[in-house]
Amino acid sequence: MDKHTIHNNSNTSLELLSIPRGCTYLNITGHLPDVGWKSPYTYYQKLYLFMDFFDSIRKVEIEILDMSRYENVEVFSDSFKNLPDLKVIILPTSLKMMPKFENCPNLIRVSGANIEFIDEYCFVKCRNLIHIDFGANIKHIRAFAFAGSGITHITIPDNNVHIYEHAFQNCHYLRTITLPNDIDTLKSYVFFNCFNLLTINGGKSINKIYPTTFQGCSNLRHLELFSDEINESHFRLQDHELSSIGIVIVSTNEFVIIWDICSYRFYYSDIDSNAYNDKIVRFQIVEEINMHSNENKEITLSHRYKAKDITIVNTEEELPYLEDNKKCAMLYYLKQLHMHNIPIQETIFNTTNYVDSLDIQEVINNYRTSIHENIITKVGGDDRYYQEIDRRTIISDAYIDSLLPPLHSTFRDSGYTTFSYMSSEERNRIEEEDENTKQNASKTYDRVKHIDTIVDDYISTLIKANIYIETYLHLREARQIAKHNCFSKNAEKVVINLNEIYRFRSGS
């Protein structure tokens, strides 16, 4: 047998499976006994079996999981969460409810031949998900089902599918979608903030679209609707508002220019206050929906690049939903707004005062390890063991953490066995380690090195912040383009020109 493959063709029940490290492909066939009053497995025993099975997979490096011939499984909808190595999964043909794959960052492909329901938040944080095949029986795609996933193309078959609000929200890589021809409505916010969505095909029977259906779809060129009943009364043709967030990069006496970090576009506003310069702002975008009365009933989204209702963002809580890297970059930028106003001499002065205010011996003496354990026993079933270790002192900074290393770890295990608490010998060994660390810290502590380490960490944070900001906000490039191309007093012409230049440079 290939060392990277485990294949079971047996018709007997699987009782014990040891998965070796290095196994990347797992093919499971057969079935569990049906759940019923006469079954040797109760519902909860069957559920725990699956929980333990997937706990085991999390401890190794399974990349491909083939369950296409596994039978009678309907009870493990949450078991696929947090599988960091999983890339491809083929689901059992008997499965009708799509399991949740929340926080499976490397998941690329999911196949399920007879899926009928895709539940809320099913693919949250599956940013590498490219291919999804759910067969021809799909009936419900619930709210936020694909939110934040990495899908680029998707086809939904004709089966009178109910597509809920927010179903594809923040699918930033989605470019084309083919809708079923037997649905008549697209709900609010279905494609919210899908700013790379270009084309929507199908939908021959659609006769109702809400103004917020395509909110934030800044690159949507057109969609074609073929219903004979459709007419202008089904659409709100006047301007509608779209919310976004950006950074004010130019401020003149006539207008300000905002760099929208969600869609990487320039917008303008007729305000002349320098109070907005370099600030993070939330704002409303004015765009237009236009329907052309041709045989294809084509709808286009027109950009005016105008912002209004601008408010300054001062705290993390005021930031809207953003993907993780962009949010991290915005938080760094938010900190920089305050940090750059502090000269390095003042930083050194403040750091010196902070270090001198510490009773360093008290800090060292308070360094200790706390251990929490819990054992849950179950007659006739698996016992469970939980352990949490926390090691720290009362103060934390870059130097103290190197002198008195903090530690936080958790451990869980279960099995048909008897667990015991940590022995007194092991606890004594940990206490001895703490005492040795404290004695060494008392001998080696250096006030000057303490100050230098904190200042160096401050400078490193600034450097890391700049890297994040340039990588995920493209701020420097936007400022350079704006600096060399803001000659006209007509703000709308300026931003149209800026957006054309940026698209040409970025190739988008």
C-alpha cells in the first residue's frame, strides 16, 4: 500500500484507524450503522465518532479526502471546520446538506453530487476556494453561504433555487456567474462588495432586482435579462448610495480626493477642509443604474466617482467589514496617524520614563505558570481530557518577554481510556523551570538594553506597518499618481483621469 494512501474497501465497520503523519490522501468507503432505536450506536455516539475522526485529521496533514462512496452520513455538518491542510474533498453521494468548511484556508475544490442545501457561513474564510460542484439538485443557497470565499466563477443550475440575501457578499475574486433561468428575483445585497464581478449570465425569468443587489460592484459592466415582462418599473433608475471606506490623499481649496481601498478607485468630494487630509474616512458613493430598452434588456452601472456624507474614522470599532489583510493594514495606518506625530526623541524619553517606573524585581517575582486541567468521564464511552497552561508576569513588553518568555498552550484528548491529572513531579519540574528563569532574569537584566529593545521594537513596527500598508492599500502608488495629475479644477475630470491611469498601470 502506498504510504500516502489509506483505502478501505471492506464492508465491515471501521472501529480503529491510525493515520500516520505524512498521509495526504484518504479514501473512505463503507458505512456506519443507521441511527435508530435498535442500532448499537446512539445518535450522540455516532456524532462523537465523527468528531474524533476529524480531530484526528486535524493533527496530521490530509490534503485530499475522498468520501464519495461513504454511506448514511447526515450528522456531521460542523466537522469540516478548521482543517488547515485540506485542499480537495469529494463528499458522499448520500449527503444533501453541504457541511460547513469555515476557516479552511487551503481548500481549493469541493464536490458533492446531490447537495440540496448550502447553509449560512458555509465557506467563510475559504479564500483559496476556486471550484465548487454541488450537482443539479441544489435548492437553497442561504445568507452569507459564500461570503469572503475565493471563488472566481460559479454556475447555478435550473432548479427553482432560492438564493438568499448576502449569499455572495465580499467574494472579491468572483468575476462571472451564471444564474438559473427559472428564478424571478435577485435579493438585496446578494453580490454586495463583489468589486471584481464583471458579467452575470442567465436569469431569463428575472423581473425584479433591488437597488442594493449590486452594491459595491464597482467593475460590473452589464447583465442581460431576457424576461418578456421586465420593464423600467422593476428598477429604481435614480441614483442610489453605496457605502465605502478610503483615505483622503489630496486636499485643495475646491475639493478632496479619496483613495477607496475597497475597490482601488479614486473619488472626489466638493469640500475644502484640510481637516480631512490623510484621514481614514467612510463615505457614500453616488452611482446610477440604467436600463436600455433593447431586446436584451441590458442593464449597466454608471460611475460618477463622487463621494458624499464623509465621516472621519478614528477607532478600530468604526471600521466596516474588511478582509483580514486590508483590515490589518488599515489598523497599522490608523496607529501611524498618531505615531508619526511623535518625534523619535519623545519616544525614547517616554520609554525611559516607563522603564524607570517599573519595579523590575516585582515583575520578575510575579513570573509563574498556572495549570488548569479538566477530565470528563463517560460510562461506556470516551473520556475527555482538557489542559491549559499559562505562563506570564504582570507586565509585557518586547524586552521583558525575551527575559521572561510567556507561554499559552491548550491540549485536548479523548478516547476509550482513563486519563489522569498532571503528576506532582511534572508540576515540580515546571516550578523549577520558573525559578531558574527568574534567577537568570535577575542576574542578566539590563536597563539600557530594556530601553533599546522597546525603541527597536517600535521602529520595527513602523517598518512592518509600511510594508502592510503598501502591499494591501497601494497607498504610495495612489499618492504618486494623484500628485502628478491633479492639474484641473474640475474634480470629476481629475478622478476619471486618475482612475484611467491607475487601471493602465495595474493592468486591471
